[in-house]
Amino acid sequence: MLVILCPYCGVEAEETELTAGGEAHLERFGPSSSDSEFENYLFMRKNEKGITFERWHHTYGCGKWFHAARCSMTMEIFGTYPAQTSKPPKKLISMIKKKRPEWGEGK
């Protein structure tokens, strides 16, 4: 079972207290976008093997959304950070690169 630290309330919550919200840091498209852009925004996801950045909702806790860096192969959680952050924090990226030197941020 995953145990993820909520960056807002500081609770280490089991995954049964959380709701997964999919890929983090998506470029959002609205009414002025083309049909193709909007379709890609709604349906296309990377679904990469390895380190991913995901959205999580602390459903049975503080009720806030946050982002988490997780390895989809080992289920290791590298860290969490507020959902209002547009990119993963540099400190978290550095820590991931130390643990997994083969990983490149642009993948």
C-alpha cells in the first residue's frame, strides 16, 4: 500500500484516504483552442514507465489537491508538493537524480 505525505496537513496518508487524479502539470486548453488541442488535453496522457508526476486528492483528510513524484515500476514515492506549483521543485528533481542517475527530467 502506498503511504503518501500530504504537503498541506503533514499527515502520512494511506492510499485508501486519497484519490488519484492522473498526470500532473498538463497544459490546459479552453474554448478558444482547436478541436485537436482540446481532444489531446482531455484524452492523451503519457503513461510512462518510471518516474511520473501525479495529482492526488487528500479525500479523507484536509481535502486539498497536491502533486507527488512516484516511480510507476517500484511504487516508490520521492516526494510531494503543492498543486499550485507549475513545475516540480528543483530540490525534488535533484533528489530524484541522485537516487536515479539514469533518469532525465525531459523524458
